[in-house]
Amino acid sequence: MARIVLIDDEDALREAFAEILSADGHETFVASTGIAGLEAVRRERPDLVICDVNMPGLDGYGVLEALRVDPLLSAIPFLFLTGLDAPDRVRMGMNLGADDYLVKPMASASLLAAVAARLARREASQREAKQQVEEMRRGVAVLLPHELRTPLTAIIGSAQLIRDSHGAMSAQEIEEMASAIVRGAQRLHRMTENYLLYAGLELERLAHSEAPARPLLGTCGAADVGEAALAQATERGREGDLRLDLGEITMPVGAPYLRKIVSELVDNALKFSELGAEVKVSLGRSGSAVVLEVSDSGRGMTPDQIAEVGAFRQFDRARFEQQGSGLGLALVRAMIEASGGRFELASPRAGGTRARASWSA
């Protein structure tokens, strides 16, 4: 079954609960103080911690805080066990990251049901994590070799030409070869940056699946949105296709991450719309929410494609021969959710795609 650390300073209750858990097949380790409980958790690396709130010295809240700041222990499910049922106490425990709050006294069946439910959720999270890793592995195996090889081929080929034939090349030819090297290197840099950022966010999400962390918090405004959108349009030589409608609004996300979000959305919109077709970037409010939208009039997406957006996932690649790792929209979604926002994609019948990010005020 499961390995459980039970921390309670009441000898009779501690032994009674330990007996109940052991009789249900769980390997149970007991501690009578918060300090001893922390040591047991660090030593045993259990599947679940059950901890009393009111204890002398280090209380249950202190135990929970110590576990949540330890990267090796922060994902262990944690159940509070206490005779206090005041709403503010319950709220305090849950705000600190507790997974459930059990009020003494309780029947054996209630304790075992709460433990079973918590363990089932942990198992489901672990299955999801394994599935995510496997999907990423398959995507990397299919797309990444091609996406690495293409710019590397351009870089190596251009560099070899300059090395072997520079004496017979004109200044313009050398400049063209050097530009090809720069473009290939920039493409590799962007792909590597996206992959590392996405992998980091996925690991953070999986480690905090029940109480998501917010690693991208900060503030920025319309200037950041406009500069990032214009830079991406300029890179593709399509400044004239970009339309900005930006309200003076402060957004609850760090500027480097917002710039990345805007850059990826604008790049995606330009990639899948014809030269001369407008791409609109707007920033405003909808009720109490701050809303960022990027819309285009390109080929659009089917409902199934929208539902299946994920890392290393491209649609109709053979038909349209687009470049890229298929990581952009998945990375955008991960960044928006990591900053406490919501990401939505829509493709109206008239054509095109609308990407919408919103953050509640």
C-alpha cells in the first residue's frame, strides 16, 4: 500500500490512528513532535503525511511550511489532523498548501476514506506526469532532430563556403553567407530557449499539480506588448501587417515572460497568414479581467486541432511545410497559466485564429 508518516503529540490518538492505518495495509511511521516528524519525512520519503496542528514547539503549520519550501519534499500530499474546526484555521492550513483538513474525533472509516482519496489523487498525478513525459519524448524524437538539423546544415554549409572559397567570393556573397549563419543561429537559440523554458514550467506544474506555483509573477504594461509585437513583425518583414490597439493597462506577469508570450503569438499569427493580411494585437479589459488578444485571418484551426495543442505538436506539417518545433502555443499556454492567467484559442467560421489570454484583477 502506502508509506505514511503520522505526526501527533497525543500518545493515545497517535497509536490508535497508526493501528488503523497499519491494519489497512499501510506502512506507518509515527512521531510525537514536529521536529521528529520532519526528520521522519526526510528519512522515509513517504507517500503521505498526516500531521496534527496544535503541538508544542514546531506545530503543524511549521511542519507544512518546512516541507513546502524543500524541493525534494514539497510534492508530498499533506493532511492536517486537528480538533479545531474554525473556518479561519481551515483556510490558513489550505492557504499554506495542505491537501485536506480532518477534524478530530473521526471514525476509522472517515480516516481511511480520506487517506484513500488523497493517495488516489497522487497516483493520478503521477500517471499524468508519466504520460506528459512520454508524449514529450515522442515529440522530441519526431520533430527535434529535423529542427536541429535544418539550421545546423545552413550554419555549417555557409561557414564552410566562407572558409574554403572566401578568396573568390565578393563582399556581397560573404555578407549573404554570414547572414545565413546568423539566421540559423538565431533559430537554434530561439528553439533552445523555448524548449528549456517549457521543460522548466512543465516540471514546476507537475511538482505543484494540486497547488500550482506562480513562478512568472511581475508587472508590465502596454509598452512591453507593443515592443514585442513590433519586434516580431519586423523580424518577418511585415511591420505593415501589424495593427496595435493597446490600452494603458498594467498586467500581472513579468515583462520578460509577457514579451515571450506576445512574440510567440504574433509569430504564429504571421506564420499562418498571407503577406499583406492583418494581424491585430489588442490589450484591454473585460469586466475585471485584463485581456490580451492576437488575431489573424489565416487558415485557422479545426476544433480538434485546438483541443490537441501541445508540445512538439504540428498540424498538417507535410501539407504546409512550416518550420518550427510545434512548441510555441504549448509554451504560451504554460506561461500564461504559470502566471495565474487563462489561455483560449478560437477559430471563427470566417477564418483565422484568435488567441486570448486573460488575468483576473
